[in-house]
Amino acid sequence: MKRTIIASLFLIIACKEEKKEIKIAVESPQIEEKVIQNNQSDEAEAAKKWLEKSIVDYFKANIENGEKNLQKITTKDYFDYKMDAMNVDLDVDGSLTQKEFQDKWKSKFDTTKAGIGIGFLIPAQDWINIEVESCDLKSSSKDEYIFNVVLRDDGFKAHYPSVVKVVKESGSFLIADVLQDEPK
């Protein structure tokens, strides 16, 4: 009888210790998930700050260096795409027709939101003082952040909405796409 009681006690103790191990294993992934979410949140906030500063700096810089300044803040593909979009149907070397532009870029970008024939982020040729009115994170995934952005020019009393995709490449952020509505 004593042996049965002692054996039962050992079984109970063994079961309790096993449950503790299982509990620890279950809690660990939750902690890791929270750390990953915080890191993504920190990265998204860093991307937002970078985007806001880059936009303001771009519009305050010397307009003669506009192409170089655009190249510094965009991916190579987006830069080439936007340059083609701005020059569609213009009488300049390398300009494409609307059809040629769509055929060239439709596999990488939404060519209906390219901002054909208009500038980067705003459809206006002139501006007085471009500021970021709002920049809200729409979605994010690993090293990719999509923002709803509204730019404002108080001098012309204009607002310019767009959707901007920012990617992290080689430790820095770059604009990888801008969805702009065509002016009406």
C-alpha cells in the first residue's frame, strides 16, 4: 500500500513538472510575436518620418537638380518608370506613346495610376510651399510600407492625395511606387 502511494506521488510530481515545460513553450512564441510587431511598428514609424522629410526636402531643393534629387529617394525601377510617365507623348528623345508606356511597365506597376504627363507626387507644374498634411500607414509587410499621403500647398490652396509605397533596401528607405490620379 505504501508503495502505491509513493508511486502515485511520483506520478503527480512528474505530471506537474511536464505541464510547466509545456506552459513555457507555449508562452515563448507570444513574446517573440510581440517583439516582432514592435520592431515592425518601429520600422514603419521610421519609414514614415523618412518619407515626410524626403518629400519636404525634395520640394524645397533647387528645381534644376530635380531629376538627381528624385533619383536619390526612389528605387531605380520607379525612377525610370516615372521619367517615362512624365514624358509620354512628348517630343523628346526616348519618349514613349501611351501604348508603349503601358506595354513596357504593366507587369511591374499600375500604369493607370502613373501620373502620366504630370510631375512627381503633384500634378501642378508650379508650387509655392509643399507640406505633408497627412501620412498614414495603410499597410505593411516585411521591408515594405504603404502610406496614404496628402500634400498641401497653402499658396495655391491645393491638396494632392496619393498612395506611396516605401521599401527598405540595403539599410535605407526608398520610394518604390506612387499611385496618382490623373488630373481632371
